[in-house]
Amino acid sequence: MNSSSDGALQITILSKEAKQIASAILDKMGNETKHCPTEFKNLDIVVASNNPEDVNKDNVEVLLADPNLAAKVIPYCHNLKWCQSTWAGNAPLFRLDKTDYQLTGLKGVFGELMREYVFAYLLQFARNIPAFSNNQSKQPPVWQAESRQPLNGLTLGIMGLGNIGQALIPVAHAFGMKVIGMSRSASKVEGTEAMYPTSQLSAFAKRADHVVNLMPDTEQTKNLLSDNFFQHLKPHSIFINAGRGSAVDERALLDALNNNKLHHAVLDVFRQEPLPPEHAFWHHPKVSITAHTAAESQPEDVAQVFLNNAQRFNNGLPLLYKLDFAKGY
């Protein structure tokens, strides 16, 4: 998809869903009353591709891209002014030396999806659905009551209280749960009973009944969740990792599961993706695996966030969801 006109904001889209994102942008621009301000119509999509080789690196000033693909071209984009990421996590870009451009994240679109993912699993175990499914599969089928542990009165520990983590809080409260949080700053977050810095990891683990990790991939979070964390969880704990695989010491998690230090692990992210078929997680009875799909960005959401920021960029206003290269998020 190539187009150009004098004075237009020219953008390059580099994504596995480049065509869909480009289509969504054009659709939204065609519906000015709902999606795109009347005064912002001067935009050209120069390239929309999933192949970094299609990018004319010398001419790129505005890039809308998947971070893993963007990392292959950004070092050579000497005129780059702004990159809008299509992901929540941006580790591939934070590993680069180049930081002389504005990087904005995709935020405000994942909370609803993460709520569904987290509570789908918490409710499954609260109502002991696996036991009933097992009873049904037996020959002959087994009709019997099973133990359960309602969420009401339990404490949910959320590691990473950004927009996504905070979206879990009202749902937890609706089920009668208390909420504690962990973040780098440990600043108070509305709806939490307590906030912990990462230096108080064991105290956080001891207080929580179930834990959701949503922390970003930074040097500070690498291997953070090791023996000192898993050994302090409660035997009935569900651990959900939908943040980054690098935070988890996989050996320590397997040891904890094998020694009944926690009840079950729900894993959406891993150190190596796709997860190798020979990995012990695949066949472990206390592990549930999803393929990094807990909260995937949708082309329509990417398009809307980009258009909102593109208008601001065009008018010289501060961009929304600007990321900090020093912090890594």
C-alpha cells in the first residue's frame, strides 16, 4: 500500500498484521465523527508490510510497528522521530542503543482481555471444574460432589500495577477478594490493601492466596520469581504468569510444584517461545499453558491509539503512553 501527497504525515507500518492495521486506520479516518477528528485527515500510509526489507529506512520518520520487527530496522532509521508500538511489552526496543526518538506503547486496550483470562482460570479452580471434568471422563462416569475454595475472602496479589494490573482490581472486589500489589515504586494504588516493593517479595508471597504476574521485562525483574518466592506461596495458591517469561526461574517453579508448595501454575509467557515440545511444563499435571495469547492487541485498537497520538504528533503536543528508555517501560 503506497501513497504520498505534499504535507501529509507519512507513516510506515511494520507488523504481522500490517494490512489489517492499515485497513482499520483508513476505516476510522473515513468515519470522522466517531473515530477521527475532522481536522486530522492528512495522513499517508507509505508502507504496510510484515517484512523489514520492505522498509525504506532513510525515509522513515513515523513508524507503527511490532517491537520485534521494529528492532530490525530502527538502528538504521536515522530520521526516525516517533515509533508507536503495537504491543504492551517492548523489550526488543529497550535492548537497542538507539534512543533518540519518541517511543509510545499500546495501553488502555488490554485490561478487559486480561480480566477475562485471569478470572477464567481463578474461577475454574475456585469451583474445582477440573475435578468435575475428570469425573465425567471416567468409565463409568462418577457422580459426586467435589471440594471447592470460593474466591470470597481470599487475597489476590498482583505484580505490576500498570493499566492492565489495575483493571483486575474491581473484578477481584466483585468476587469479595482483597487485593495487594507489588511494583517498583510500591506507591499506593487505589483498591489495594497494601503495596510491596520487590525487596519484600517473600512477605508479598506469604500474604497472597493467588498471584498474577504482569511485570514488564526489565533487568530488575529477570529471575525475580525464584525459590525465595515460590517457597513462600500457600499450598492452595494459583500462580498466573501473563507478564514476561524472563521473570520466572523455571527450575524453581517446577520444584515448588513437585513439592506441593503451590496448587497450580497458569503460564502464558515463557523464556523461549514457542515453548519447546520437550519442555517439562507441557506434560506437568499442575501446569496449564496458553500460547502468549492472554491479551492480544487487535488491529482496531492499534489503529485508534495510533490515530489519537498521530493527531497530537501533528500538532506538536505531548504523546500519550510515552515509554521511558531508562526504566524499560
